[in-house]
Amino acid sequence: MSESIRYHLRHDTRYEYDQPVAESHQLLRLVPRELPGQRILSHRLDVQPAPTRQNGFVDSFGNEVRIIDLELDHSELLIRAEAWAEISAPEQPAEAILPWQQTRQALTYVAGKRYEPALLDACRFLFESKHVRVKREFAAYAGECFGSGDSLLSGTTRLMGRIFEEFTFDPEATTVSTPVTEVFEKKRGVCQDYAHFMLSCLRSIGLPARYMSGYLLTRPPAGKPRLIGADATHAWVSVFCPPGRWIEFDPTNNLQPALEHIVLGWGRDFADVSPLRGVLMGGGSHDPEIQVTVVPEAEFHAVYGDVEDAPTPLLPGID
Amino acid sequence: MSQEILATYPNAPNRFDELIDANGEPRQHWAPFVDRLEFLPAETLERRRRFIQDSIEADGVTYNVYQDPAGQRRHWQLELLPLVLDAEEWQPLSEALSQRARLMNAILADLYGPQSLIAEGLIPPALVFGQHAYRWPCQGIVPPGGIFLHHYAADLARAPDGGWWVLGDRSQGPSGSGYSLQNRLILSRTFPDAFRDLQVTPLADYFRSVQEGLARFAPTDGDAPLAVLLTPGPYNETYFEHTFLSRYLGFPLVEGQDLTVRDETVYLKTLRGLRRVHAIYRRLDDDFCDPLELRSDSALGIPGLLRAARAGRVLIANALGSGLLETGALLGFLPAIAQRLLGEPLKLPSVASWWCGEEPALEYVIRHFDELVIKPAFPSMRMEAIFGHQHKGESRRKLIERIEAQPHAYVAQEWVRLSQAPVMSHRHKKRILPRSFVMRLFATATPDGYSVMPGGLTRVSPREGDEVVSMQRGGLSKDTWIRAAAPVAKNTLLKSRLGVIDLICSGTEIPSRVGENLFWMGRYSARCEASARMLRAVMARTGDIGDEASEVLPLLLQTCWNLGILPAPDPEADNQEPDLEPALLAAVSDPAIPGSLAGNLSRLFFAASQVRERLSSDNWHALNRLQAMLNKPSEDFEEALETLDEAMQEAFALAGFAMDDMTRDEGWGFLVIGRRIERLAVQSQALQTVLRADSHQRERALDWLLETGNSIVTYRARYRRAPEILPVVHLLAFDATNPHAVAFQLENLRRYLFRNTRMLGQPRPLQLDIAADHLHAFDLTRFEGRDHEAASRELAELLAEIESAAYEVSDELHRQYFSHTAQAARMGGWQ
């Protein structure tokens, strides 16, 4: 049994509207995914006002989606998602040290070629999507990191390192709709931009790569206590390693996720896994206020006090 | 027997000609039509051409061309001569098209299902996952009856050897079947004898199949099926066709906002409540259909539609995501797919094509550039077709470089020499000329397989030798006559004559959107009228006009601020008195100022344009004049006052039309209610402000109150003396015979709200009743005595109560009839 650690996750979202909203429909991707290295011990969702209805489905990428419908006047909407997750360190696939061109070759189409399920799945992450572009300039940028004798692991690690070195983390430089070409020009942005750019580079040289949405454990400043709401959602990438594994890379922090990244879900880019997406009738929309708190089990009581919300017994989620 | 009319008709050696054979003789199935042409005098032909033109104008047949000066509502172009095909040729062609529709449906089922075509290497992943048209959220949805494709169309061309080729497939929401039918309705009357003698197969059965197909496959849970036709709206290029098909098929024409999804079920919002929709014949593109899961900035869609589809609660024709098959890059892969999915050879070949994403294909394309047409592999690329032979040297080198950079985004097709059909010359009397053409054929799903329309939309190029045929680029259309082997029975879905049973007293089911826009028309017309009056009164009292008049100005301004007619000054700003003149001018003619007359006029115009079909042309002219006013901003008070007078005139005219001109159906009531609510709120507010002022100011404001309440004449006739508080208050608040009085609005509102409840069944909002009772009970004699200050204050309170009740009723009507939602929620909150 490899090393593992338990986290409590809280993700609060608060919308306030100028005018009462009569009808609102929200798709929530706030339930962390159950994965080989990630067990979800419990999760729950609280919504206020109480929705007229709620249900859910699993999307095309395997992420769990909750839907809430409100068909009554409201001028505030609160959504709280909470979960306990147990993370264990991933193992590096042995094939990661094979030449990177083998991955590209494995996917190239020739008439009559058969795609095994894992390969077929990888094909979904090989092309352009809303926020990821396939362009010659990106291929050239990535090409300098992938030498002809390099392995998939070393090439991708070098690309991640280059982006980390050359880009500046700057929340003011971009918005959610800044195109990746502009991110490349400015070499500035947030984790989402880092991820979209790295995905563009990888796909431009024929490597399937997906966008990972989730949380990251942050460290409070030295000597300061951990605060509620001090964290944020995070984004990183994972690259396909034939015959059927994926390896994760976090270009914003220049490291391979191990015990401190918690996965919510994945897609081709942010647009596929946006944690909240909704439609309102009336109102006038504002950016919501979002608070994320990631707490290791050992610090839970220090942060939240003596509330009875321990990992066991399992809390019933709203289903 | 060579006819004169053929003497000048050229024979192109390397193309197939529909009319004549290689020897220049008319083909057998054309012979009777050619004989008739020969026989008809030039003047008759000219008269028939005019008949077509007149019919198109009378029926309002339009085709909107983007980026064209004639642009919106351009007349449809129908050519005088039909294209004639005989039964022998048609039969196999129709079977082949039906097979192709079946194949396309099977491909959609596979690509949105198990994707075995990709797994087995029969379709490259790039042509599915690399396409914007592949809708990820639709993955895994199985539509009712397994039918993805209800409406299918293919564009066909005839090769020099006489065989037919498919140039492209239309799988999302093929347009043209309605225009084909419209062409038929006109052309069968243009050549009635020829039409009968040639035994042309009628089209009506096909449209009956469309109706029955949707009714049979729709998940109805035992209800009588309700199908609607979903349009993006009047700006769409084929909007005419949407309205035409909607009438012909009997499917209500709806826009996205007319529908709502509740509990995974689609409903039509009507004034009588929500009605379940079982089938949606959509002409709205995939991406715009559901802002919740597809394109989030789409205002045309229905949030939650995908969920209803996922739950199998509604039939959507065609299934969301079906635009995927419109890529020309698939054509080359179809023969193998047909074998795999149908176990049959593909009967209708496609034009030879090479998808450049395959290495050998790319090499071929570069070697044979002169013989090929280069097209985008994905329709979303919006690139025009490029003829290889038109590019030499440097330009070709660049083009090839572009293709090599992203080979999977391009497809090359063989450059087909289109066959020719005759058109009537415009320049020469009674002369026919050859033109290239493309023919669009249609198929629809029925429980017995795909049924093919015996006819089609033939489009000819506008100039001789032109190879690109497109209605967007000025092409002409033709009716397509399929000759039947046996005599045909007359058959149409349109009744030839209406009977008593068909008589309609009022629209049966009025969409909520219509009621909502009429309601806002009422509110905005009353608001425009009121703000024009107020602004005029303020302007008359601004500037150098003596103490007495300017003394009341602060009170007037306060009323305008309270009503939002003038933007209230920012309390944070420094005390500097802002310049009134520019503020007033802006409040008249700057639509960007909140609450300005110009802004309200344009909202009025918008609401009216949403119910255009219900307004008389006089009504429209009044609205158009209003809009014209918006386009000339006022430079000074003189011009502004002129504008205000005009605006009031037009507002009166609109009110007059509403009372005298419009049918008094369920929708009309909302227009009247809207007007009454607005006037009630405005009048209550104006009175309140004056009643709350000190007695000195109050006395001076009475003139102005009568003026803005349009009651000066009545007052003078009744009292023949200067305005006093008691008679003014009586006339403007309590006199139920004065159409500007608060009591009049209350009484009328009550009556129309009762009428609504009787006609539409929703409970009557009661907010105004209590306020009305209080007003009734108010003792006016209190204004006679010492108590009059307290009386003023109390009456002001009462009017405030009435004003907010008016707005509450407005909100309540919205919930009950327009948005169909519930009252406010109570919030809990957490720590």
C-alpha cells in the first residue's frame, strides 16, 4: 500500500443579483472523481434557496454532473460542495521512458487502422477545442523540448519546465475568454492559461493531452494558520502514455502532481469541465464570489473547530 | 421535326444536356413541353413570367441574402421553365437517395453511440473529434425510435456520362423543401395544361409523410402529439420557408423563448399555461439549441433541451449533433461504411473526393491540382471552394503550403462539369439558353423507411459557364417535375375551400411571448406618452420665465427623477448645480440615457416588431415614424419640443389603433392592461410628489399636474377658475370618468384582470383591490378643513401604496402568463 492522505474539501459559490431571477438552471461539476489514486469517502451538496428540482448525469468524459433548477424568484444563490477524499501517490508508467514519437505514431490514422478503447479515448484529446489551438508556432515551441531521442516523460517535463520559466503568473493579465494565442504572446496568465497553452503545445505535435480540473493544497504563510476560503480551484494537464495510461503535469508549479492535487474531473479544456455553468432568466449577471478550502485531515479541527464532520461515518450526499 | 425554339440552343460537347441529346433532338420526356413552348407566343410567355413575379410578391416569398444591399426580404427567384425528369430515371434515383438517408442515420447512430466506425478505422478520428460540429454533450443520447435523421437532403449533379453524383449532404436542418413546394404552387398555375398533360407527380404526399413521421416517432405518452417548428427568427435567410412550412404542416412557429423545459419535458408557453411539446421540427443550428450545454452565448435556444433529449421526452428533428455529416471529407469513406453498416453497396455515388489527412490522398491532390476543387473539410471553416486550375505558380505554391500545414482540414473533389438545363432568356424574345444546375433532393423518415420527395429544388447558375450554384450568390431556382408513369390524382394539404368548421374567431393558442410583447407595448406606449408630457412641462418652465413658474421647477424635477424620466443627480457629486438644458435634451433623444424618451421609444419599437404580424399597416406606419424620430437628435429646445409633440401624436395614434383596430383576443387584453398599469403608476407618482410638497409649492404645481394629466380642458369646463387642491385631486385621483385619473385606471384594470381570469383561468392578482378600497373610503371633505395637511400626507401614502401595487401586479402577470414561474423564495443562508 502506497502512502496516502485524506483531505476535506469545501467549495462555496455565492451569486448575488441586482434584480430577482425568476428562472435559473445550473450545471455543477463539483463532485470529485473516483479514481485509482483517489477515493471519495463522502460528498454533499447544499443549495439555497432550495431548488425546484435537482438531478444529474455523467458527461461524455465520465464526470459526474449535478443539475439544479430554480423556477422561483430569488436574488441570491448559494452553492456549497463538500467532500472527503483520500489521495495516494501515483506510479509512473514504465512506458513513459519510451521515445515520445511512439505515442504520436500510435494515433496516426491510416486506412483500416484499428483503435483499441484506450487509444480511441486518447483520440478525443488530440484535436483543437474551444480554448486549445493546434498551430505551427505551438508545434515549434514544443519541438524545442522534444528531441528526436527523448522519451515522452523527459520531453513533457522539459516543456513544462520551459513554460514555468518563461511565463509569469499574473491574475490581471487574462480573463476566462483570453485566447491561448494571446496568452502565448504575453506569456502571462493563471493556471488555466498555463494548462491551455501546454495542451496546445502537446496537441500541436500530435500528443493527446487533457485538461485536469481540481484543487491544490496550499501552504499558509510561515507561522500563520490555515484560513477558510484561502484556496482556489486549480488546473493542470495530463498526457497520454500508450498503451493506456495518462501522466499528470502541473506547469503552473513545475511539478508532477502526487499527494496534493485533488481531481474534480477532466475534459478537452476548461469549457468541458467548468465547475459551474448556468443560464438565468432576468437578473443581470455578476461574477460569483467563490471560496475554496482544502484541509488535511490532521488540521480539520484546527480550521473548523469541533463540528461533527469527520470522515467517518460517511455523510449522505444529495442524490 | 426540328423546332424553331431549339435552333439557337447551343449543344455543349463535354456536358450532359437535360433538354437535348447528342444529336440536338429534344429528349423524349421533354418533347410535349417543348411542343407547347414552340406553340406559345412570346407575349404569353412574358405574361407568364410576370405572373410568377406577381405571385412571389403577393405571397411574400423571400430569401434573405446576407451582405446584400437588397438584403433582408429579397424576393425569391423562380425561373419560368421547370426541370423535367421521367419516371424511369426517377425510380432508381429515389431508391438510392432513400438508401443514402438510411446510411447517414446509421452513421450518426454509430458516432454518437459505440463509435465502432472509428475503432475499426473506417472513419478517421479527425473527422469526428476534430470537427466543431461533433457535439460532445450529445454523446450517448438515443433519440426516439433510434431516428437521428428525420429530414435529409443531398445536392446532386449530373456528370457528362449521364450518371448522378452527390456533391454534398445536408443533415442538420436542410432547407429548400418549403421553397420547392412554393415553386410548385406557382409553376403548376403558370403552365396548368402542361402540368396536367405531363402527369407531374404531386408533392403533398411527401409533406404528409413529414407530419406522420414526427407524430409516429414522437414520445407522446398517449397525448395527441403537438409538434412545433423552431426558427431562429426573421433574420434567418430562409425565414419565409419557416413560416410557410409552419402553416402548411400546421405546426406552430416558435422561437427558443416560446419554449421552456420543466422536469425534462419541453413545454410551449401560452397565455393559457404550459402545453407539452412532443416534437420539434428545428431550423436552428445544433450549437444554438441549448445555452446550458451547447453554445452558452446563444439567446435563441432553450436551456435544458439536451436534458429533455437525454431523457427521451421529446423528438428533435433532426437530433442535436446531426450537423456532423455535412463535411465533404466523409464522402470518400462512404462506400466502405455502407458495406459495414448496411451490408449493401452504396447506390448513389459521391463525387470523387480525397481527404488530405491521409498521406497518399494528399500526394494525389498535389499531383492532380488542375482537375480538383479544394474545399474545407469542416463547414465551420467558412472557406469558399477553390478551383485548382485557377491557381498557378506562386499562388498555388502558397495554397499547397496551407494545405500541408493542416492537411486534415481540407478535402479535394473532382471538378465536375455540371449538366445543363434550359432557362428563358431575358434579353431575347422567346429564346432559351443552357445553364449549369444542381438539384437538391429531400427525404424524410417514416415508420416504413425513408420517403423521398418526388421533386426537388433545382438551382441554376446566374451566368453561362458559371460553376458555382448558390442562392446566396444570385442563383435562380426551378421547379422540378417528375413525370409519373400513370395519371395522378389531385392532392394537397391545403383545403381548396374553407367550411364553417374551419372558421376561427380568435387564435386558439396564443404564445406567452406575444402576450408579453403586447403587454410591454402597452406599458412603453403609455410611458412614452407620459414622459413626453412631463418633459414638455419641464422645458416650458426652464430658463428665463419669471419667478412664479421657476419656483415649481424643483418639484417637477423631483417627479421626473422619481419616475426615472430624468436621471437623478448623484448625491455623491459636488453641489454644483448641473446644467439642465443638456440633461433635458439627452432625456429626449439620447437612447443611452436610462429612462430617456428615445430609449423607451426604441423598446416600444422592439416589442411591437415582435408582434408585427398582429399589427395593421397603419399601426406600423405610426411605429416607423416613431423610429424615424429617434434618428434625428434634437439640437435645442425648439427641436426637442417638436419631437415631444410628434411623439405624443404617434402615441395617441397607437392607442387609437389598439382600441379600434385590433382583434380583442386574449393577447389584446394584455396591451390594455399594460397601458393602464403604466398610467396608474405614473399618475400616482406625480400626485404623491405634489401632495408631499409644502403648501406653497403645492398650490403652484396644480397647473402642471393638470397639464401632465391632460385634464386642463375638463377642469376649466367644470370650474372656470384657477386650480385649487380639492377639485384637482378629485379630478385626477377620484373621478372614475376621467381616463387619466387613478380611479379610472383601477376600475379598468380590475375589469380586464377579471376578463383575463375568465378567459385564461389563472387566479386574479388581488394586490390592487385593497388599495382601491382604501381610495374609495378616503374622505375628501378632509381637504376642506384644518385637517388638510394631514389629509394630503395620508393620500400621498395611499397613492404610494397604489403605485407599488401596480408594479406588483405587473410582476405577478409576468409569472402567471409569461415566464410561468413561482413567487419569491425565502433565503436561509449559512454562517
